[in-house]
Amino acid sequence: MKVLVLGSGGREHALIWKISQSSKVNKIYCVPGNGGIKELAEIPILNPNDNIEVLSFVKENNIDLTIVGPEAYLVNGIVDILEDAGYKVFGPRKNASIFEESKIFTKEFLIKYNIPTGDYAKFNSSQSALQYLESYSNFPVVIKADGLAGGKGVIICKTKLDAQNAVKDIMVSHKFGKAGQNIIIEEFLIGNEISILTFVDGKTMIPMVLAKDYKKIGNGETGLNTGGMGCISPNPNVTVDMETVCQNEILDPIMNGLISEKMDFRGVLFIGIIYTKKGPKVLEFNVRFGDPETQVILPRLKNDITDVFLAVINRDLKNIKLNWYENSVCTIVLASDGYPENYKKGNEINGLNNCKSIVFHAGTKSENDKIFTNGGRVLNITAEGDNHKEAIKNAYSVIENIHFEGMYFRNDIGK
Ligand code: GLY
């Protein structure tokens, strides 16, 4: 099989690493790719934002299976274009990708199907949002831009002034561009966060093993939200009983809702949950694999992942049983100092040769056999162990040998 993967992050490197283990795959392409993906896949010159260019490439190169990583390409309708031309492609179509494109759509779906979520109000003007905040007293509060904001469109505001400033940043200064013409003001929930990634084929939903993402830039979950600074699987805070409650109160009603709405959702539905004292509540949906969740989940998967992709596409997931290793996997993100705001690119990365763990590249580029930083999140140092302690120790011990100017990482991942 010839496989094309769209994307350039640690998630796509992990997907390609797993796909490359399939005996059915003899060629992998990736666009735009990164400095590490280059070792496993050919990187053609192709604009992944241009659906017609991608379709031509798939036709000319007889691609058997395309995997779409980031939400932006899904929302741009690449799945519709390839599928309508008769090609196999993994990811939801544009209509179903709305769950990530619009937080308001997701909230309304959750309410309609009695799926627990935080109380919220929606606004389409800064005036109405600011007026609402005048009499609001339950701080902290969460302000969410409605639309794609690269994982940065959620702001936790400790005071009324912070909330007023967030509304102005989003709706008046357009900090997140078009994502912010509408906003949600939502109650701040306290509890343990759980990332539940599920394969969905339109009729059947199968959860993957659970993971815990570390979203904030600083140790102890402090500072700005990021795409994720590290991850561990299994999730240390979740018991079997909690998993059963999530299945009954969240996953089953979501699947029933998707069927009732005739969404034909096929791909990965990533359900962000917070387990509060009153039980689990949905924080958000993503319509793709998580990053860095994928980097810790896929090393635990025993199945040939191409079998799972094809079962999802062919609406045949009921005939798949996912098998998992009983180990723990930890990934630590090495970022460029300044991320998630301004940071420098182009610093040489040393110490990657003879690494004793899996290194999934994200913002890197390769030039003259050297690897340079090329983004905010740069590398995902991923290690396994028989238990959490061992996986964490193994991952941190590898970092000691890696260096680039401005290298930043959290030192409490998994702890
Ligand atoms: N780690 C969260 C995300 O992928 O959006």
C-alpha cells in the first residue's frame, strides 16, 4: 500500500512511525513533514492547503490511503474532495468536522443529547459579552473563541478585569482572527482532565487507551495554555469505575447523538473530559488525533494501524478488537523558549544520535544532515516502562543528552 499523511507535527511523526510497522505498507509520503519524518517518509513538494493539488498527487501516485492529521485540513474539506473522487481517506468530512470548528455547535449538541458539560452563555458581540460580565461574579471564568485558534483560543480569567480584557482581545483586537466573531463564556470546572480518543465509523465507537495531557506552559499547570507540553498513558488519575461512568454518561450518548444527527462521523473523535466531584463533564471535542496524546497512545497499540484505518473508512469497526500493551508511555515536549508566544527558529539541535528512546519530531527541519528548530514545540521525547515511574525516568534521562539554544521543557510531566 502507498500511504500519504498530511501534517507536520509530533502526532504525524508518531502516526508515520506506526504506519511504517505495517507489513502492508511499502511507501509513505508526508506533506509538509518535518526533519524527523524525512527518515521514514518521502516529502514531496506539495501544498497541503490546496485540495486540488493534493487530489492530483493522490491520482498521479496511486495513493491507496490518505491520513489527515490537523483539523485545519479537515475543516478545509480535503476528505470530501478525495472521497468523492473515489479515494480512501481517514478523517471526518467537512460537515462532521464542525465539532472542532465551532465550540458553540458542540455545546448545543451536548445539551441536546443530555451529555454533561459546563454551564455557558454564547455571544456574538463584545458589547453583549461585556454587559453579561458586569453582573457576573463566579470567577475564575473561561472565555472560548468560537473557531480554529491552534489550541490557543481558550482563556482562563481569574478576575472580571481579565475577562473583560480577554473579550476585547478576541472580539475587538481579533487576536485569533476569524475565530472570535462569536465567543462562549463558560463556568470554570475543577477536577482531573482526561483525554479520551475514540475511533468512530459512523455506527460504532471504540475508545483507545486513556492519556493525560499537560496543557500549561509552566510546571504545576501554571501559565499560558499550549498545544500540550507532555503526556502520559495510561492516565494515572482514572479508575476502572470512572472509565465505566465516562462510557455510560458520555461516550454512549455521544455515539447515539451522532447517529441521530446522521453525521456519518468517521475518523477520530477526541473527547476532552474533566472529572469533577459531580462526575465527568465534556470540555471540548477535537475531530482528529491529539498531539501529544498520539505520541503516547500509538506505542501501546498492538494492531496494524492500517487495519483500523480501513475499518473506520469502510464502516466495519465492529469487526476490530484493539489490543494494547500493558506498559506505560511518557512523552516530554522540548519547546523553544518563548512558546506559546514569540520564539526563535533555526537553532541547531545536538545530541539526537544514539538516543535511547523514540524521538518524535515536531517543529524541526533538516538541512545538510543537521537538524534545526523550526517551531514552538520542537521534539517529543518518548519512552516506555513497566510502570509510570519507569517511563518518566526513562524519558527524562534521554533529555540530558539533547541540546539546542533556548530549549525549554516542564520537569513535572507524569508526576
Ligand atoms: N493535546 C490537545 C490537542 O491535541 O488538542
